[in-house]
Amino acid sequence: MMGNMNDRGTIKWTSLMMPEHIEMLKEMWIEDKRIEKPVVDEQQIEENSFALQRSMADGLTVKVKYHNGFDFSCAAIKVTDMNPSTKKVRGIDPKSKEVIYLLFEDITEVHVL
């Protein structure tokens, strides 16, 4: 009759786990999903720089894909400032009027909209 037992899997063990252990397991699962920042080649860096400068000079909106430390994010911005000393790009989201700061090294793609 042992073959008919219904095993509840991890459900039976969660009551024995401390909340800290459950949090640590959740963090480990999140870490497994992390995407590493890719190395952007020199040609792509030049294309990105040109599109950002064009956006700033002509008031165009660009779609920027960047690495946020965990995964990739995209933002539509109008570039208002590019600071070579801090390597930061400042832009404004045309819809929400939110100011967005990005590190140039985190930007992987820029497309003029």
C-alpha cells in the first residue's frame, strides 16, 4: 500500500522553513534569471553616440535600450544633455516629462523614432 501515498512535494517542508530561508530561496531564483551586461562593440558605440547627439541637436525622440543591472529596459527619451566627464546621458520622457539619467556604458541600442 506504500505506492498509493500521495506525496505533497515541497508543501510539506515549507511549514518547517523559516521566513529568512524562504526569502533567501526567492533571491537565489531571481539571481538565476539575471542577464549579464553585454560588451558593446566600437561600431555600435559610435552609432549610439551619433543617434544621441542627433536627438539632442534636433530635439528628436529616441528609443534607448539599456542594461538596468538585472535585465534590459527600454525608454523613449529626448536627450537634453550628454556629459563626457561623468559619461551620463540625461533625457526627458516626452509622455510623462520624467527626467531619466543613463550611463553611456549601459546603453546597448539607440534608435531614432
